[in-house]
Amino acid sequence: MFAVPGTSYGAVVWPKDAQRIAEERAGIGRPAPATLASSHLAQALDAFDDACSPEAVFAPRKIWPLQPSDSIGSRRTVSEITQRNLCLTAALFTAFAAEAFVNNFLEVHDLKSQLSATKFKKLDRGSTVQKYVEGVALAYEPLFDPKDEVMPTISELFEVRNKLVHPRPGLGPPIAYMPDPTWRHMYPPTKVAGWLIAVAGAAELMEVRCYGFDYHSLPAAFIWHGRNTVIDLAARSEPLPDPEMTGRAPVIQLLAEAAAERAGQAEGIRLTIHEIRDARLKHAAEVGPWDKFTELLARDPRAGSGEPPSST
């Protein structure tokens, strides 16, 4: 389902896509990205990274410093609390990102102007999953289905998010700094990994349809295309991180290296995305960059290097 014609996403195309691709080939610009969605997803990934890191999970915490004489059981309790807190942070910020991505999509495509005030207000105050399924379909095309590979996972994420944001008695540890009997059933690393991947995949579908088919939202692209790495790290972190992972590179670095390897394998292949990029650069040369993404692409590679600018 994650598809953009002629790119690494696949071969599926929606009717609206063909119109937008034709516009971008003609050099029509898109709005500049300005949203917290990617920042929230990056923060979620950082917390997930720590939850899967022996150094972060097994290190003594300031709130409860360990002594050399403390028992193995005490150390395990602190490690459990540390990993739980990191997974909780990752889960919440993944949910924040999911809502930000879809709200951004509906804003860019001006859904408000397409509906009556009453209908828009009802949808805007509805669930995030409803926005993905119904809102996106009304604003653009039905990119998501309640039973596809993403929406059940995002629905589960928001069920957990609601329980965490609106907690009721019976959820959590008996007192602070004690083992929590509930969290591993709700948001362990493997579930957080699935939520990260689902939200990143959904973002990959939406962001290009907001800002241009040659645009990538980092870290969403890294997470989605590097999902096997994310899944593997999570699997090796339950019930606690594998000590053999001590000293591994940060997960964002692992994902970036995998992306660079994929780019190298595709070198020399001309796709629709390259044609759109060429049109963007040609248009920018004529009228100047119209957003930060285009400015970055159009920037002279010698700028800031001390070398004279290129005359081409």
C-alpha cells in the first residue's frame, strides 16, 4: 500500500497522484514543511533507542543511585523501571507524531474548506484513526483502510495512549520505584517498534503528497525503510537489552547507513522522483527557491566551503 509511481515505494497510484505528479513535473511548488510531526517521531526514536540500549537501561539513575553492595534484584528493578519509562516516552511521542502527521495532511489539503462547519468540527474532534481513514479520504484519496497493515497498529497505539494519558486505578506499580506488573503487556519494546514503523509508513504515504513526491520526511523514511533493524533491536531488548549490544551505534546511524546502502544500489536508475527533482531545480533557478527544502536542493555545493561559487 505504501506506493508512489516510479519510486522506491512501489507501483500503486491513486487518481489524485497523477494530477499532482504532472503539476510537479511542470515545476509547481508545494508548501514549505513546518510541523512538529517529524520532531516528535525523532524523539520517540531516541527514547526507543535508549530502551534497547544496555548502557541506558543498566546504568544507575540519579533518582535511585545504586551502590556496589546492592543486590542483583535491586539492579534489575531499577533497570526495569528505566526501560519502562523510556518505552512510555517512546509510545507517547509516537502517538504525538501520528496525530501531527495526519493533522498536517488535512491542513495542507484544506479539508476545512471542503466540508460544512458542523461536519469538519465533528471530524476534527473525532479520533485520530477516524482522521486517517475518513479525513484523508475526504481531503485527498482513501490512502488508509481500517483493516490495512497500518491502521490496526495505529488504533492499538491510541488505545494505549489514552490509557496512559487518562490513567485509572489498577494501572501501574503499587508505589513509585517498584516493579510495574502491567507495562510489559501494554508497551514493551516490540510493540513500540511496531507503532514506530506504522506511523512512519503512514507518514511516508502522506508527506510526499503534502510537500512533493521528491520529498522525504526524516526520520519517517529511515524508520519505514529500515524497519527490519528496528524490529531486530526490539526483539533483542526483551525482557531487557542483550548485553552483547553494548557499544552498538545509535539506531538513527544504523538506519542512515542502511539508507545510504540502498541509495548506492539504486544509483544510475532514473525514476519519476528524479524527473520531479529536476523540475523543482529548474523552477527554482528561474524564480528562486520557495521553501527550505528547495533551498537546500538548489544550494551551491561550494557555498560555505571557502571555494568560489560555481558559474554553472
